[in-house]
Amino acid sequence: MVDSIRLYTDENVARAVVDGLRRRNIDVLTCQAAGMMGATDEEHLAFAMAQQRVIYSQDDDFLRLHAKGVAHAGIVYAHQRVPTSLIIRGLLLIHEVLKPEEMQNHVEFIS
């Protein structure tokens, strides 16, 4: 079992967010590095769950999948207009405060 939240990002996440998190020693896997470019949202969720990673996205389709009851390791969502610095701070806070098991089938919002 993983003891701290590890993140997975889809193709909608800015490189600056990933770089900012990595500079702070957060384990982040991008869909590009995972070979998941062009995957469906369902495939992204399944991959993240298999890897025990919380997905961070700015794509609200993941919220719809959550509402339908699709199982996942956790979703963090921010609207497209949220500044990069706020996204990084929000993800850092989630990483520091929550455990992976608390994120199971749970959604956190950064706004």
C-alpha cells in the first residue's frame, strides 16, 4: 500500500503545474510519460486506479464519471481559470493532509 498520495495528470494539465509539484518532491506521473495520450477518460481513471494514483485534471468529464459511480483512486479538479500557483498550493495541501485511502472514490476541488 502507498503511504502518501501520488498524482497522475491527464493531457489538459499545464507543464508548469507538473514542474512545480516535482520541485516540491511530489510524485507526479503525466499521461504522456505513461504512454496514455489520447486515452479515454475511463481509461485514464482505470490506469490511475491500477497505479494507486489520484488523478488531477481540469476536465469536468471526470466529475461526470464520478457522479455515475465509476470507481477511482481519487480525483482533484480545478476549473481552467484557476491560477497555476493556486493549483500547486491546493495539490500540496491535499498531499500533506489526506491519505491515499481517504481519496478513494472521493473528489477534491481547487478553486
